[in-house]
Amino acid sequence: FHRHARNGEYAEAVALGLALNLKMNVFRLLSQIAHSNKEDVLCNLSGADLRKLLAYTEEWNTNMRSVLLAQELLEIVLRHYPLQRLVDEVYDGNKQQLAQSLARLIPHTQSTFDHCNTLLVNARILSYF
């Protein structure tokens, strides 16, 4: 895993990290690489690896320290993968499973946006004074 990451072989490193269930190593690696590299990595993942990464994303979305990466990964997946491909390759044709997975992301995503909005309002109040 680390050798691939050091050599800039991010797709191989992430795939290996997912295969070995190295959740935090995958998180650290994805946190450190550029957005365009993340797009390349995610677009080349197998359906099983993408499903595992989406499960990790659900967990990372619940923590304020990791929510930005989770939202970025979710945005990349939803932008680059057609819905039918997600259903067929990642969720084995089960639309209900995809819907449930996305529904689990909504409450924490809404909470994050509410928190960011509160911070923005507070920053505007402080800058006013």
C-alpha cells in the first residue's frame, strides 16, 4: 500500500487499501491527493471496491473531521457514474439498496450544511463589528 502511494500509483494504493480494509490509510491517502487524481482513482475502481468506498464514505460523513473528504468523494461518484452503472455494478441491480445508501447520507449532510451556514453567519456578524 505505502509503496504504491509513495510512487504516485494512487489507484493501485486505494484498491489495495480497500481490499485489505485499511480504512484510515485510504482516508489519509485520499485526503492528501489532488481532486483530479481522486477523480482518476474513483473512475477506475471496480464495483466492489466502489461499494466499499461508499460504505466508508457514509461513516466518514458522520464526523466533522472527515466530512469534507466524504462530500468530495460523494460528489465525484455522483457526477462521474451514471445512475444505471451505480445500480448495476455497485449494487448488483438493486435500486432499493442504492436509495437506502444515499438516504443514510442525507441527515449528516444536512447537519454539516447547517453547521457551515451557522459558522458563515457568525463570521459575518463578527466582521460587521
